[in-house]
Amino acid sequence: RTVRQEIVWAPAPWKIRLTARAARYDYDVQTEGIGINPPHRLKEEFRLRTRTERALSPRTTLYADLTWERSRSNDPLANYRVKTVFTGLDVTF
């Protein structure tokens, strides 16, 4: 099951995009742990992303992207949190 929402606001020459996503995965075949009746594997993912763009010309755009992501699971190796930030310049030839 997944739910996703995106909001875009574009007052020229800017464009701001906010995205949120949540997902839950129920694995019917995979189990977690050991024993006679181990529980089925579960995983939840959450992601927030914002991207800000500034048009410098009709062919050139400067942008910055920030992403926050979290994964929760009953498998300890699948739990994590990460933040990613990057910037760039898009040029269309």
C-alpha cells in the first residue's frame, strides 16, 4: 500500500515542488527471525522531498534538491534514516 502527494508552486522564474510518500509492505512469504513460527517480514517507508528550481534563461535552470527518507522494518538490517542534499545546473542543448 502506498500513498503519495505532490504540491507544485511555480511563481516565475521559480518552481517549488514538495513531495511526500508513505508505503507499507507486507511480505507473505518472507519471514523475519528464527523459530517454529517466525513473523512475516514488514517494512514501512517514508519520504519527504523538496526541489527548488530557478530559471536563469529559457535553456538553463539552477536547482537544489533535499530528500529525507526513513525505513522501518522488523528486519534490523532494513532500518535506516538518510538525508540527501544536492544542487545542479540543467542546460538544454
